[in-house]
Amino acid sequence: MAFFDCGGVRLYLGIPERPEFKSTAIIYYRVDDIQQVWKSCMGKGVNVVSKPHMISRMEGHELWMGFFNDPDDNVAAIMSEVPLAS
């Protein structure tokens, strides 16, 4: 996998890990507290594809993502850069 910063827009390139991720594009919503946002989404009946989990350890933080289906059954995600514990 590779991430590119394109003027503030993060571009991700990689091979899909599961068949659900075969769409042409996935929108990632950046959130500060992924666990709290996920809990809120679950209370609203969101269809889970993959619960929040660490995707990659990077310099100074871990990248976490959780995936769900939007109302049109497209895969979307929330993502958070979780600071490493000092």
C-alpha cells in the first residue's frame, strides 16, 4: 500500500484485501476519536464492513480505519491518526 499527500487530499493505492473493497473509490472521513464516532454510528444502525482497526504504524501515529456501507451500499470509511503513546 502507498499513501500520497496531494495538496491536503490523501490518495491511497493498494490491492483490495476483500471483495467488498473492489469499488472504484472509497470516501474516508477523518475523525479525531474513531472509537467514539464508531460507537455513535453503531447506535444509528450503520451496516458494518470492518470495525475500526490499525492499518499502519507511521511516524508519530497509527492510522486506524473502520469501514461501513452507505445507504447506496457503497463502502465508505472513517479514519483517524491516533498518536503513539509516549
